Amino acid sequence: MQEENFETLAIRLQAERTQFKEHSVPLYLTSSYKFDDAEEMRALFANEKEGHVYSRYANPNTDELINKMAVLEGAENGWATASGMAAIFTTFMTFLASGDHVLSSRSVFGSTHQLLNNIFPKWGITYDYADLDKPEQWEQGIRPNTKMIFVETPSNPGIDIIDLEWLGQLAKKNGILLVVDNCFATPYLQQPIKLGADISIHSATKFIDGQGRTLGGIILGSHQLIKEIEGFARHSGPAMAPFNAWLLSKSLETLAVRMDRHCESALKVAEFLERNPVVKKVMYPFLPSHPQYEIAKKQMKQGGGIVTFVIEGGAAAASAFMDKLKMFSISANLGDTRSIATHPATSTHSKLTEAQRLEVGIEQGTVRLSIGLEHINDILGDISQALA
Ligand SMILES: *Cc1c(COP(=O)(O)O)cnc(C)c1O
């Protein structure tokens, strides 16, 4: 096929069609596969022959989704999991052993924090946090047993950014695996592997599904690294269901147009908030006031669909704002067609201490907005009346 453009690939990369020549990909609801004879069974289990065995390993629907995601992100291969957290856990479990150290961005998804802070210590895996906006902390944070650097950029909900090319070089120089949670950007806006990351992870639950319907996770990397992921995932079972893979593969067909609209509206919301006197601070990658604006411009196509702001008046003002919203949903999800408001301090990041929250830039007055696909006038109108 000649088409090289993202939009076209996201639509036209399809699994082989069956004898029915269906236009859209069918759903393969089967847990296992038949073998022609005993020899074929042996050869498939011995990895001497390509083909399907069991849907915990792979399925035509997960194959199609992974192939599309890998091409769109410039990765050699990938693996699909039941959720974004399953993708993150699988990646940690595959590459880390007792005694290893992880250097992670301080501002990570709440459940990733829980893994590092409360679950991995019992297996002897240690960690340190570094701030995305302080390069020296990354240089100084590397220890002899540091096996992995893990970052979210842009981060949730602080919208901090790190230069992935720079970090990739630092990781390579030290022989450390660089893993990027690319959830906020999607492959349409940022392609970490092309910038020097070894692994890129998605919670497909967010913008990739984009319609608030399903959970999913995707891990992308080289053939070699994905082979190691497979070694863990095949036997531990974080598999994505064929139905979810089918949905997500269909969702990719509209990712580019959806992201264009999310980003266009989010930038307008960020600019609007920045002009409002009751707003103390606005974080959005493509606002010139963002401290890492130049880096964002260099490594992202657009700023993404999430705008985080701090309202004057702390927790009381944040709750009053959320309660006055008429159209926005109050929900912990993001990346939906519907605009969503979240109060991170009492929801996604409630398990952190107040001091830990302040370190990652979450104040009591911080509100995270996921800008949906409704008309921009209705989005701005709702925010405006709720701030009044
Ligand atoms: C939601 C999210 C996750 C977790 O994904 P699930 O699909 O909910 O398991 C991980 N990282 C980021 C940045 C997220 O927003």
C-alpha cells in the first residue's frame, strides 16, 4: 500500500478479510483455535510455525489493533492488555527483578504511584522520583542498579513535560530502559519510540477509545522487548478481550479527527481560563506561558485534550465550580467525547499525602478538565457560567 499518512494508515491497515469479503473487520469471539493435526499443534506450541493457539496469547482482533498501533507509533511490535494499568504492571514485571531500581517521574497516574510506593517494595524493587522540569534530578537520580526510567509526558494532572530526546540519550548512555506512558498524547500527537524511548505504553481507555466505552492497554517496542513482554503476559494473563480490541481498532479510524478537535477546543479553553481573574494558573502544553512550551512544540504535534487549572479559593472554590457545571460531567475518566471535570486531590490522587500532592503540583484548588467534542461555545459557556 502506498499511503503513508497517519489518517490513512489508521483506517486502511486492516486484518486479512475472510471468504465473506466483509468491508469492516469481523469480531472473532473464540477462546481457542483448532490444529489440522498433532504435528501442527506441536509446531505452534514450539513457536516453529505462525498461527493462533489461544486467545490469552493473541487473537485476530488483538493482532489487528497491535499492528495498527505499532505502525502508527513507529514501533516494531506490540502487546495488548485488558487495561492501561495491566500494560504498566506487565512492563514493570517483565523487566524488573528484586534489587532493581526505577527512576520515575514524580507526577504519574495514581495507580502507578500505588505500584511503586506500596506494592513493589514487598518484592524488593525500589524507586526514586524526579521532576520532569528538572533535568539535573534525572542525571543525579541514576544509581548502579537503576534498570528503568519511567515517565509520563505530559503528566497527569500537572501537564509537566520532559524532553524525550534528551532523556532517551541519558537512558541509552547508562544502559537503562526508557518507558514512556504516552496516554495523554496518543500516537497522533507524540511518538516516543522515534524520540528515543524503548517502550511506549497507552491506556487505550482514554483517547484511543475516545468514547468512554471500554478499558484497554497497549505496550509498544522492538521485537526483542515485546518478546520478553510476551513471555510474562502469556502466562500471567492480562489479555485484552477480542471485543475490546475490535472496538479499539475501529476507534483508531477516527483518532486523528477526534484529536484535532480535542486539541483545538482545549487550546481555546486554556486561553479563556488564562484571561479569567479567578484562575490562578493554567497548565496546557501549547500555551506560551507553559514552562516547557518550547519542548512541547518540538515533540508534540498539538497540545492534547487536557487542561489543568488552579482556581483561587482552594478546595471550596473548586467544589463550587464543579457543582455549578451544567454540561460537564464530574467523572474520573478522561479522553471522552463528553467534557469531564475532575478534582484530583479528592479523587485520582486522593491516596497521596498533601505534601506528596503539592510536590506534583496538585493543590486543593486544582481542577482537571478533559475537553470533549461538544461545540466549543457550549464548552466555554459552561465553564464561564460556573466560574462566575
Ligand atoms: C488512565 C491512565 C492509566 C491507567 O489506565 P486504565 O486503562 O485505567 O487502567 C495510566 N496512565 C495514565 C496517564 C492514565 O491516564
